[in-house]
Amino acid sequence: MSIRMDLKLATEDRHEAVDRAFSGFALATRSGYEAFLLAHAAALFPLEERLEALGIANWLTDWPERRRRDALAADLAQLGLSRPAPLAVPAIDIKGLAGAAYVLEGSRLGAKFLARHVLAAEDRSLHAATQYLTHHAELPLWPRFVDKLDQLPPDSVPDLRTAALQVFDVFADAAQRYRPAVIEPTLA
Ligand code: HEM
């Protein structure tokens, strides 16, 4: 089995959980989309910084093209939001680096799909705040990443799995913290 398939299977439950959690954010509404961007920023900023501190660009040489926090910062600014407090990031170590990157890079796949909801919003002011969700969608970043991932030695897999699960957990935590309040219907 390829390393990518291994990671996909090992994290399937976590993906389903974050997918479900973020599906509760109404992306075509201003409050729902703002909460979504804040949640992603609280997770993505410290995670990208951690990966950079571990030297991600030495392994993934096109990393400067992949990092998305400037795009996300621009979206927040566009909506007049300040950068949220970063979430605590687990101690991902260098052996797990590519597993952590797998989760961040894979999240682009869902992002393309989510961008369509925002771009269909009646509130057109949201359309200009989609740099993060559409980031380099024109480039084959995902297949290029998978090629690179699958060249790693098979004995690295346990550490990659651990780091991938840790990164999913940061996003799950973010979804939980920024989850929009459920508005109970008022009884007449
Ligand atoms: C509502 C939120 C989300 C939806 C609807 C969603 C949807 C999807 C879809 C449709 C794919 C497969 C695309 C394809 O095979 O072409 C995918 C892949 C993936 N997503 Fe998500 N996603 C969401 C959130 C996230 C988040 C928050 C993360 C992690 C931070 C994430 C990580 C991944 C990963 C790692 C893959 C690649 C799986 C593989 O190896 O094929 N997703 N997502």
C-alpha cells in the first residue's frame, strides 16, 4: 500500500469528524464563514509555523508556494477580523513532519469544494475573502505532494500516522471552539 493510502485509511475517522464539524458552519452566511475562517486561522497559523521551525522547506522544496497563512490573513483583513489566538499545537517532531504536511495539503481538496459555497453566497462581500479556500487551485500541488510523500521509506509510516492524527485533532479542536451557536427556535 502506498504511504498516502496508509495515511488516508489511518485518518479516515478523523477526517469524517472534521468534515462533519465544519459542515455545521453555514459558509454562505457572514457569521458562519467568519467563524470558519477564525477556526482555520487558529489552527493553521501555529501549525505552519511549527512545520517551518522543523525545516519543512528542506524536504518540501516548493513549500513557499504552499503556505497559506498570508492568504488566510488577507481573508480575515478583508472581513475586518483580527487574527485569532493560536491554538496549542502538539509536539510534532521531525520524523512526523511529512504526516503533518499530508493533512494540511489534503485539506486543499475539501477547500475547493467549500469555496463553491462561499462564492455562491448572496452576500457578495464574502466572495473577495476566498484566497485561502482557492489558494493555488490552478496548480497540481496535491499530486506533486503525493509523489513526494510516497518516496519516503516505509518504516517512517508509524511516525507519519501519529503526526497526521495530531494535526487532525488541532482542526477538530478549532471547529469545536469556533462552532457557531445553535439558535433554538423560540416557542410561541
Ligand atoms: C467541511 C469540511 C471538509 C470537507 C467537505 C472535506 C472534503 C474533502 C473531500 C471531498 C476530499 C477528497 C477530494 C478528492 O479525493 O478529490 C478531501 C480530502 C482530504 N481532506 Fe478534507 N474536507 C473537509 C475538511 C478537511 C479538513 C479540516 C482537513 C484537515 C485539516 C481535511 C483533510 C483532508 C485530507 C488529508 C484529504 C486527503 C485524503 C486522501 O489522501 O485522499 N479535510 N476532503
